[in-house]
Amino acid sequence: MPWREITVGETCWSVAPVAERVANTQAWRLVLNCRPRGEAARAVWASTSLQSFSRSDLYAQADRLTDAKVAAVVARRLNDE
């Protein structure tokens, strides 16, 4: 079950948060794993600016993101392709 389902353009995306260790630090960064729903297309990874020294705090910050902010991060990543 996805953490969020958002629509960007005409595509519905299943989004899951992932904590990634930031190189040479003790911090974690939030990255979003995005898969188009109902399609066999590859996943898209979208990096965010959210960071924390605690993974649980990072996930708490992620839960406070609005759907609009999540959609904006995914759209920015798709436009970079």
C-alpha cells in the first residue's frame, strides 16, 4: 500500500518515502520512490530537501508534507528527465 497517491499531469503515482543516508554525515535525507500506478514503467526517485539526524523525525516531517508539495517534488523530478 502506498504512502500517498498523487496525480501529476494525467498519471497517478504511488509514492513511498525512503530515508537515505547523506554522505559523510550522520544525517538522513528524505527521498521519494514514485511508481506510475497500473503501469509496468520503472520507478522514479525524487530527492527532497528534508534532512534530519533521526530517521523517525524525518518520517514525521514527511507525514506533514501536503499532497501538493509531494506532487511538486515529483513534477520537478519528471521535468529534469
